[in-house]
Amino acid sequence: MLAIEKISLRLGQFELNRVSFEVEKGEYFVLLGMSGSGKSVLLQVIAGLIPAGEGGVFLNGREITGEKVQKRGVGLVFQDAALFPNMNVYENIAYPLKARKRGRREIEKEVHELARLTGVDQLLKRSTVNLSGGEKQRVALARALALKPECLLLDEPLSSLDAQLRHELRSLLRKLNHNGQTIIHVTHDYEEAVLLAQRIGVIEGGTVVQQGTPSEVFQHPRSEFVARFTGIRNFFSGTLLDGAGTSRKFRINDIEFFLLSDEPPGEGFIVVRAEDIILSESMARSSAVNNFRGVVTERIPARMGTEVVVDIGIRMAVVLSDESAGSLGLEEGREIWISFKASALKFIRK
């Protein structure tokens, strides 16, 4: 287990303020935050590249706060991969093993195993200069894994890749985690968090303001910042069904939603913005194909008006103007219809 205890640090005008969280062995923890929130600085404190001002970093009960980078038991992959340009792929992966004075045969065996695991076994003689972004990140992962780190630290590893490469790297990261690798992954992209995280920490202005599972964080934000930053309240797990063309159904228990998707059927999540849902006293006569009758369970003041939670078998959040909320008489217990278009739903595969 990795434990971060009350880490504080000042760098110019920026400050980490008593940051604390724990990551269990074998867990995939995503630290989600805006640019400048301190997530990358915190990762470098854990790695030992930036000394902590106050607080401690503990790995499996052992304090590593003041230990050298090489002895911490962590591996770090940067956003830009940071490969050695004067070395080929084999030499990059072998570098940390050579630095530990491992034998030639052991190094050769480890490099080939890591290359197969990360999918770069056909690239070992290639220069790193002309590799694609995805290939560079795979090599960087292999190099970071060479010393079998207790915890793998990833600094925005997918941000510079196109959609196909992001999909491939996500699959690799899931595989590493399923093999037991503990991972801390920092990103500004909520979709990465949805697809990869077992738990999420949201960081704002150098402070971790909320922690929990993706469902807990996205469905129950504890502050206006978390609600605005994640931008999701309606985030649900279920099954995408087969269909004709892109017209599909998504099932959650016995509730079915209509959506547009060219993804193959399977398990995943749907997301619909609270602002894209319409409330009405009777079933909507419009192009919206998703119509459900429900009961108002909460009415909450929001930055852009009023947020209303309607239970249709699952609890869905709707944002509307104060005037509209007042005219509909949206008090708790009121029966109401909700509707939204198929195009308003976004499917994210697990």
C-alpha cells in the first residue's frame, strides 16, 4: 500500500496543502484535476524528483520520503515518454537493469519479456527518435517496469495520443493492473478516469477535495468545483445491446435507453449531461425518444439555476432555470416526466 500523509510544499506561487490519500496494493488510482492543480507536482514528490516540504510518503509501511529515486520502489512514466534519444529501444529498456549491474543474460531475458508484455518486441533494434507516440509510451512503460516497481506512476500518459492509440494504451494499462500492478495515473480527462480507475481523487488548487469510486465522485460531487469540473452527474453502468446500424439500446436492470453508437455490444457506461434533459408535466411530444415517468427526490440550488434529481428506477440529475423549476412546482414527491434525445447519450466501453 502507498500512503501519502499530509504532504505540503510551496513552489513559487503554487502550494500543495496537506495532501493525504492511500492506494491499496493492486489498485488503479486516478488523480483527476485541471492544469495547474498540482497533480504532476504531487507525482514527482512521490517519485522523489521534488522533495516534500512537510508530510510523508510511505510504501508498504516503510517511509520513503527522504530516500533516493532509485531506492523508492516506484517507476515514473512522463507525458512525453522521456526516452534516451541516443539509445535504441532495447538499450532504453535495459538501462535501469544495467544501472543495477544485472548480468547480461538476465538483462536480455528481462528486456525481451517486457517487450512482449508491452507490444514492442518487434522494435528492439529501432531508434527511439522515429517511433510513434504510442510506441514511445509503450517503451517508456517497459523501461519503468524493468525494476518491478511496487507502484507505477503515470503522468498524463495518453494526452498526446490519437483516439486509436489511446484505446490501445488503455488496454495495456488495464492488462498491467489486472496482472497486479499498482498504478497512480494523473490526468485532466474524466473519460480516462471512467475507463481505468477503481478509485479517483479530485485535486483542486493543491488539495485533494474528494475521493471515491467513479460512481461516488461523478454522481455525488461534494463541492461545486467537483460538480463543475467533472461535468457529469448522470453516469451509469449497464449493457449496450445489439441493434440495427447505429440505433441501439442500453440496458440498466429493466430500464432501456435509446442511443446512437457504432460500438459493438457489451458492458460499459452511459453519460448524459444534466443540461440535456427536459422536464415536463406530461410525456413530451418531441423528437426525444427517451421518455420516463419519475418522482422528484431532491431539489438543489446550482450555479446555473436549479438541479432536480428524479427517480425513474435510477436517480437522474436535471439542471433547469429557477423560473422553470418554479413553474413546474418541482417539490419532493412530485411526479414528473423526463425526456432526452438519443444523441444526448454518450457510451463509454469498459
